[in-house]
Amino acid sequence: MASIIPGFEYDIFISYRHNDNRSGWVTEFVAALQEELAATLKECVSVYFDTNRHDGLLETHNVDKSLEGKLKCLIFIPIISQTYCDSKSFAWQHEFVAFNKMAREDQFSRDIRLASGNVASRILPIKIHNLDQEDKTILENELGGMLRCIDFIYIEAGVNRPLRPNDDAKGNLNKTQYRNQVNKLANAVKEIMIGARNFDFEKKESPSKNIVSVNTPDLVKAKSFKLRMAFWSFIIIGLLVSGYFVLPSLFKTSTKPIDRSIAVLPLENMSNDPGQEYFSNGMMQEILNHLFMIGGLKIPSGTSSMRFKGSKLSVREIARELGVSFVLEGNVSRSGDNVRIIVRLINGKNEQLLWTEDYNRTMTAIDLFDIQSDVAQKVAESLKIVMNPEVKKRINARPTENTEAYLLFLQATQSMGQHEYVQQLLEKAIVLDPGFADAYAALAFFWLIQGNDLYGKLSREQVLEKTEPLLKKALELDKNSVLAHTYLASIRLWYNWDFESVEKEFRIVNQLNPSSSDAYLEFVQYLIIIGKFDDALNVSKKSFNDYDITGDKYVTMALAYCYSGQQEKALETVETYSNIFQIDNFILYNSMRIYVSLGKYEKVIELFEKNLANKSINDLSDSFLGYLGIAYFKTGRKSRTTEFLNELSSKSLKPSVGSSSYFAAAVYTAMSETDKALQLLQKAYTNHEVEMVWLKVDPLFRTLHGDPRFENLLRKIGFE
């Protein structure tokens, strides 16, 4: 039967290992898929499936010419199993690898744009086993990006096998139904076929060849930039997405609609000195911060852009992957007292150079700020934006004129973490320029994270003692300090439980930085905390997209789905991106929170064993101890629960800012020991544990609602 799409032998080629069809699973699956395709598409789809194949580990490497013709298909469906990823097998070498190469060179290319505007790979993998990391690596290396599959896996304790039509979804930890998964695959096939029919052969419009997802662009693994970018991610936490609050217009535009999406790529360090990376990265972030002030721009976050540092992709490919029309790139070199910064604005669709500027200046704070403001204004002019005078004034402002203080500030913010030298750098900057507002705010942030249960060991009182005077001073020096208002919002939320002030600070930050793309992480959490679940989900949906994505974003999105009652979407979001990003404490903490809330206790234990098992129990944060205590209790391993409870009890005796009593109460609630749980919650309130802000909405305490003691605690915290 000929393919529906001209130029192909078949519409679909099914690739599999013989071992996976000994029970007839593949044959049964192909029959089910054909039935579903018949009910999904109007035309009859041709499927190549070799029912009598015999492959093994040592087959001949002479490709049958008839097979080569059959492999010329629109869609390739490999059945990924525990034995499929074997470089010596026929299925791998002469089907999977061969199609991947062939598809890249045919009339469509391997990846095709769908009618929706999303992008899909013509390789549509289905997965019938959870894979070893080695196999995942082999697959991703061949694909050039992350593996995205439609799962046909049945999992319970000690079980990892293909999903069958008669399996009960309730017994499957994945909660997937065979028929639904077949339908998802059929719908994906339909989308690709429609995309192929709409393909513009004259323009050869196809996406980047690094995209391998079923219906979303590939997310290339970013290098670990979390530590250096942690500081700047806090700059913009709490920002509201455009349109959530009614704001006065900060700019005027021409009548002709213009695409104002732009990415700022990492500036290349031309100094041949790795020690200058902080400066080139810092200048990139400072240019971004200037652009964030201009309303109406769509700008991917610095974290998203940073994954293209040193990339060999073309500007066109990077622009496509980041979903922007314009790209700002350049390089930095320092020599003695001089600095040279070359910046280019490029049209990402045709790689046309729009303008370039070669800044040869002395290495002074004044010149560096002038370069940053000049770049921002040239971008605004190129994109036909007329800035509000107040915005222009802020863009031209010079936070400090002390060069050494500014370089110390850049060095500290690109190394922000728990290191004492960061504290020393910022304190020295303040000594050099006592009027440098952002240096005070950055130092406040340093002390703020020292009080975080996941990172630091300071008590609440110590954190407030350190941070509040610094933030007060910063705002006295500069009432428009984005840093100061952002960190003040964090203090008001987690340490003061002053919800009215929190929202006020978020409004201010949003007004100051209306074009920040990383604008919703902590604000979404705030909306969840006060019970505005629909608002939280709406804000996260508007800010979350497949181009500008970070680990913090995906887990926050999943959290919004979880608390708004969309359990399947929460799990799907976590599972989709859990293997893409480097797992840090924030992602791990919120992933465990979601899994415990939804009763996926084995998943919690799996995360622990994969990421934390090598740690001593007294090195685990309170949240991890609490979630693990619940998970082990619910799975019948009560002796481990006792271990975690004992450690929480020990920690509760120390004057730290942690939430040991809160999480111990959560464990006792899971054990139905209500009185003990409420006693511990009262202690958590007395100690002002930061996690208490979640008390009203936390599913872990759902059974306590209605108890007068519990309701009284909610009122004392400030919930109506």
C-alpha cells in the first residue's frame, strides 16, 4: 500500500527487537494502533511491520535493499525496551540509526512544524520499560537531544513490564490506560501527517534538527549554571506576568505590529582568562536587566540563553529554539585599564545583521553602565519602541561610579551561594561605595539564603537581624531597586507572614521590570499559599513555554497543577521534564511535595535513593526528612519512618530557621496521631517556622481541617 504522503514507501515503520514480541506484545500493539488510526484519520494509513523478524546481537551488517526502501517512511515508531538500545543489533543500526540519518536528508527533514505551530519529530518512540541510564544516554546521543516517549509501561513495586490492554490503571503506578496511550500515539501521527501536508517546500520551513519531542521543541541540556544564576533568578521572582495586574503603559509603539521577541546570548570571553568569565557573564545579565525595564518585550531568561554558551548552532537555529525573532550577541575582552565590547543585533529568521557597535572604553563603572544603557536603547529603537521618560531615566542611571565596587558586585552576583567570600566581596563593595544600593540588597540576599532550610543554618531572628537593615538602607538609597523590593517580598512572605505587603512588593517589582520572562516563580507559590489556585495556574501557563524553560519553571508549573486539582497534568509535567534538568534541592523538594501530595510514595523513595541516599540522615533537610517519613510509613517500612522522626525531633531542639516541627507534624498526621501532630504545629507556629505559610493548603494536613485547634492556628497565621 502506498503512503498517503507522496515520496514515501510507507506512512509508518514499526521497529522492535524480536525478544519483545515473543509474547506477541508487539503484534497486539500494532493491531491496536491500526484500529485506532482507522478511527482517527479519514485515509487508510500504511504500516510496515515485519511479523516474522528475527534479530539478535550479532546479525549481519549487510542491509537488505528491500528493507532500505521500506524504511523510507514518513513516521518511524521504535519500541524502546530494555534490549532495544544495543549498538550491535540490527534494529538499532539499520533501522533506528539509519532512519535518523535518512530523515535528516529527505524533503521534510527529521523534524516538522505542526499546524498548531509546535514542532514534532518524525521519530515517535514508545517505551515499554523504564530504561537504565546507559540506554537513555545512547538514545539521546543518537537523537542529539532529550528522549520523549509515549509510555506503555506497567509499574508497581518490583515490576517493570509492558502495559497490556486488560491492565487495571489503579494498580499501575503510572496510572496509564492502554487504550488512552494508543489514542495519544494515533493523534500524534495525525498531527505529523497534517504538518507534512502543509509543509512549505519552497521555504523549506522545518525546525532545528536538535528537536526530538513528540509535540514540543527539544530542550537541550543546559550546563550547570544554577549557582551563578541563582542570584539573578531571585531578582525577578515574584514578578507578575504581563496583563495580570492593570499597569499604566510604559511605552508607545508604532501602529504597525512588530514582533518584539529577543534573546540575549552569553557574551564570549575573548580574554583567554577563565577568571574573567564572571565579567562576560555579568555584562550579559546586566544588559538583560536593562532590557527587562522596557515594557512589551518578550525575552527568554538568562538561564535559558546560557545553555547556548559555546554552542555551534547558527543564530537562526538558536532563535528558533528560543522562540524569538531577534538575537543579541557579542564578545568581551579586557586589557589593562581598557575594555572592548562588541554587540550585534541579528534578525533570527534570516540572520541579517541589523546593527553592530564596537565599544572601546576605559574600564570604569561609568563607561560600563553607559554601554549597557546604550545597547538597551538601540534595541528599543530597532524594535520601534518609544520609551516612557521615567523608564529611560532608570535605564540611564548609574548605581555606582566606583569601578572596583561594581566589579566586586559582579563577581559576587555571579558566584552567589553559601561561600563566605561572596559576603566579603559585597561588604568590601559597600565600604568602597556606601551609596551603592544594589550591593546592600545583594548582601541581604546572601543572608536570606543562609536561613533557607535547604541551604543555610541561621535562625529566623538572625536572618531578620541581618536582612532588614540592609534592605531598608537599599531602599533609602534607591526606591526603585528591583533587588531590594524582590527580597523584601521574600522576607514578608516567608518570615513575616504579611500577605498584604507581599502583594504590594510584587506589584512594584512588576512595574519596574515588566519584560522579565522569569517573572512568576515565587509569585505562583504565593498565589497557591493564599488559596488562589486558578490564578496560580493561569499565571504559570502564561509564563511557561517550551522555549524559555528552566527546572524551576517546570516544577512550579507542576505545583500549580497539583494544587488546582489537576493531578494527571501535575504528574505528566513532572515526568516529562524530570530527566531534562539537573536535579537541585529546589526541584527535588517540590517534586517530593507533589508526589507525596498525590500519594506517589514509591516515587518519593525513588528520588531519595537516586539523589540523596549517599547523604547522612543528619545532612537531610527537614522537608526531605518529612516527605521520606511519610513515604516509608505509607509503604509499610515503619522503622525508617522512626529514623526520620527522631532526626526531626533532634533538629527541633536547635535554634535554626528550619521547619522540623512542621514536617514532624505532617508525618504524625499521616500516622493518624492527630493530637501529637497538632502539638507540633503549635510549636511550629511559636517558632515561626517558614513552612507554616503552606498550612492552609497543604494536602498533608487535609484531615485536620475542621478541628478547632487547627482552625485557630490558621487564623493566627493570618488566613481568614
